[in-house]
Amino acid sequence: MTKRKTLLLIAHAPSENTKKLVNAVIKGATHPDVTDITLVCRSPLDTQPEDIISAQTVIIGTTENLGYMAGLIKDVFDRCYYPCLDKTQGMPFTFYVRAGHDGTGTRRAIESITTGLRWKLVQEPLICRGEFQPEFIDQCEELGLSMAASLDAGII
């Protein structure tokens, strides 16, 4: 019997449009062709170090706030950094940003913190820039499917 692997989605979704993105990631990550993955979804306030430690891969979803990640995502890193530091090295992860501007500051901040954690970025981050576009939903679904299928196949 194959042991199920856990994909952890930590997503900040303060608006209807960002909720659509979360739901798209969930839809992709729970595609019927992905059979041995358990998806665990947590809001930033509900995320605990144990959630990260018990996962085999992580997707982070955030808004761009004043050129930075959402404060609640930063709070996850603040609370979980040291408890996870020695236990999650090499953690495969990716992230998506709902950016009203260009997302570069948000990307830089997440990559800086995750470099310190020694996590491994395994898929190019998705930066959904500018006005909300329907294709952001398709891109988030693809991101969720790609990460779940890669974990299921043992690629990550």
C-alpha cells in the first residue's frame, strides 16, 4: 500500500477574486488523476509549524500588499520559521501572488525567507499581475495540478 503524501496549501484570500484563485488551486490539486495525495488547506492564521513539518510539499498563496507579501503570510513565516528550520530543509514548494502591481517585492521577500529555510523552489512562481483576469483562475488550477501530480509521481 502506497503512503499518501501531503500537499499543504497556505493561502491568504481576502476577496472574492482571491478566493477564486484558492478554489482553482484546490481543483487542480484534487484532480481525479492524482490518486495518492492528501490536500490540506490552511488559512495563514490556522497554519501551525506541525502542518508544514508533516507536509511533503507546500504551495503559498498571497496578495501583494504595499509591494510585499500579505502580513498574515509573513506571520506564518514569523511563527513557523524556527520550529521548521531544521525539519523542513529541502521542502519542495512554489507560490502564487495576486499582484495589483508587478509582484517583484513579494517574490523577493518570499524567496529570501524560503532560502533561509533551505526550501527548494520546484516550479516557477505564478505572478497574477494587474487587473484581475479570468486566465488567472486557469493558471492557478494548472499550478495546483502540476504540484500535486509531481508529488504523486515522485518527481518532487
